[in-house]
Amino acid sequence: MKTIRFARNLVFAFAATTLAAGVLPNSSGLLGVAHAASVAGLPDFADLVEKTGPAVVNIRTTERVKPGQNGGVPGAEDEEMQEFFRRFFGVPMPRQQPGPRGRRPAPQQEEEVPRGVGSGFIISADGFVLTNAHVVDGADDVYVTLTDKREYKAKIIGVDKRTDVAVVKIEGSNLPRLTIGDPNKLRVGEWVIAIGSPFGLENTVTAGIISAKARDTGDYLPLIQTDVAVNPGNSGGPLINMRGEVIGINSQIYSRSGGYMGISFAVPIDEAMRVGEQLRATGRVTRGRIGVQIGEVTKDVAESLGLARAQGALIQRVEPGGPAEKGGLEAGDIILKFNGANIEKSSDLPRLVGATRPGTKGTLTVWRKGAAKEIVLTIAELEPEKVARKDEKKGKPEQAPNALGLVVSDLSESQKKELKVDGGVIVDAAEGAAGRAGLRAGDVILRLNNNDVKDAKQFNALVSKLEPKKLAVVLVRRGDASQFVPIRPNGQ
């Protein structure tokens, strides 16, 4: 395999050298390859980056920590910790001036500490910025930096976790902005680029192609799949076509290591703009619902029920008292159309219903007992996501923190299924060393040093056996990214 790869690279290198020298291609196989490459042409992204780059921003978030929450942690001044913050958060960890005999005084007021970095892009000349919800959600302060190094303190206008879209606002005028494209015109195989801040490295450009469209990875998101290199810190940045139009927000990666593995996903810009408009208008997103549990229609089921092909959404359960029951829908019905739009697969239905304004009428075409019929019902509102208040999140936990400053609990079966993991614990509170290291409530811990974490009891037992003066390393899952975080046990 290595020999074949070497020979192939040698062929391409020779072909490129021959063309550069001005040698015309002939009928030989080698020069034929070179000729094909020259005819097809390779894209030059330089002009595209120069045109769109100024509208892409770096987003830095911070959290205010109260006295006693992280004060007096000797590990906080450790050079390894400083290096960790520099590499992964893009800014140095705040330092305090040494007190008498080299001791650091405990903070007397709230201290601003880094939480993370991400990306975003300007969509209006007056300073509205689109990014991912997971980039800014839960932050106390958000800072937006432009390519010319101007930095603004931003205001969070709204966050929608279901689509992972957020809008923030900076005070400015005549700001560079990106042109909005049409994801429906995308073609699999066309070139695109991503601009963002992977690992805090601002204004990084990567390129690739559209791998697939409308990937079903979420109830409300037919995501765009690409092979553009996207890593932690790219989140929220734009996916741009060769016309200089933004066609998506880079949001997720498929990874078993926390790093890029050749597959990345972007939120289609039309979906993001629809969400963004609601966030700008009201600060929240309203979605419709009809109150059914649905499943796919298999080929065997379609043939048995007289359908020409497998399509639609099979109603498995009707919510008692919900819009579907009131409208006359029944378990076993197959929904073929919603307001005239075809339902090709079951995931089409929640997207169409979710985009419908609550309180309006919806017309469904259903297949029941070998015949199609129309049913009209009133769309209800999908219950908003429950978001804990900040004072609730930072309240004292009933359980005492362990030696790392963590309070953890077991993952539920639904959480394990959603995260596609067999074990792990969820962080309920992070204080002391863990808080200083950047961990926060909602993070999922999958591994401690070389030990897989099964549950809270086992994790706390492992923590209790840690060597007092040795750094521990935990594998932390946040959103769709995982990374190792070093922590020194409290009091050491």
C-alpha cells in the first residue's frame, strides 16, 4: 500500500512539474492525467476568502466566578494549567498578584474566567451576528472580535437549543456582512469553505465538498454534510459556497476522539435565518405540534396497505386530548401530506409542523383502510425548552463536591441513548479546581485518567483514590465535542 501511494504521488508530482514547465500533454497516460487535471481546474479560494473573511468573527465567552468558588486553589497557578487555557481557550488564565510569602490572596469580588471560544458571522451592517447556541449558552459575558482586531462586548439576543442557533448583537455600523445563499440549490460534490477559530486559531480557512444534503440527525434539522475540516472552535462559523454566499452554520462533527474525522455537519442557512428572525423579534422560537408519535413506513407495510411506495409518517400513538385526537387522527393512519407538502419520510412531518404558527389550521392527507382522506386540525404550540435560571444552576448542591470540586450524577437511559454512550456521569456543579479548569454544569465525564466512567458511585470512588499531588485528566463531552481536561485535586 505504501509503495502504491508513493508511486501515485510521484505521478502527480511529475505531471504538475511538466505542466508548470509548459510541456504540452501528449497521448501518454501520465501526461493525460495532467491534462485532465488542467482542464477540470482546481479552485482558487484566495479571492473568496478575501471577500468573505472580514464578516467572520471570533467569539470568546467568560463566566463570573464568586469568591470561594475557585479561590485558593494551588493548582490554578500550575504552568500545565496555564498552557491548557492558552491552547484550548485562546486566552491566558487570569492570574492574581502574589501576597506575602508568595501566597495568593483570596479574591474579594467576582472574577471573570474563560469558558470557551467559538466562531460566528455578521448578517447585518448594524451588528447582528449568527452563531451556535452551544457557543454562547450559559455565558455571563460574550466578546466578539473582528478580523481587524476590533473587539465588542456582545448582547445575547436569543438562543434556540433545538436547532443550535443563537443571535448576538454588537454595537456598530457599516460592518462587513455575509450574503445569504440558498441551500436548496446546493449540489453534492460542489466546493465549499469554512472559516472559523478551531482551537482558538482565529481566521482559519478549510475547504472541501458537499458530501450529502438533508441528513437526518435531528427532529428539526436536515443538516448539510461536508468533508470540510471542522474542529472545536469552528462551531458557529459560516459554510460558504464558491459564490461567496453563506449556506450553513458549522455546528457538529462526527468524532470518536473529539477531533475531526472527515465528516462535519452544518445547519442550513435558511433554517437558521428563520430561527434567527424569531429570536430577533421575540427572543424565543415558537413551534407547532399536533400530538402524535410517529414511525417510518416500511416497504412491506406500504405493500400490505395498498400504497404505491413506502412514504409518509405512520402514526403509532395519538396523544389523548391533543390536536390530532380532536381532529380525528387515529393510530395506524399514515400521513402522506401536510398542507400540500409531501411527507417522504417520517422526519419530514415534525419539521413541517414545527414551522407552522400555533393556532393556525393544518390540512393533512392520510391513508386509512386503503383510501386517502383529508383531515383539518388546529396546530398547538410545542412546549418551550425548560431552561434553569442562573441562580438555580449556581445554588449549593445537596451533595458535597469531591476532591476535584465536582458534584456528579448518573446519566439517564434516555441521555445515554441520545449521547450514544454506555456510561459516564453528568456534572451538576463544578467548583474549585474543576471550575477553574473550565468544567461546568451539563458537561458529561466519560473517562478519568485511563478508567472509563460507569456511574457516579464508581467515579467518586476513583476520585478518592487519586494521588494528592498529581494532575488528573478527565475526558469531557460538551455538545458534540470531547476533549481531555487536566485537573489538580482540591487542596493540593
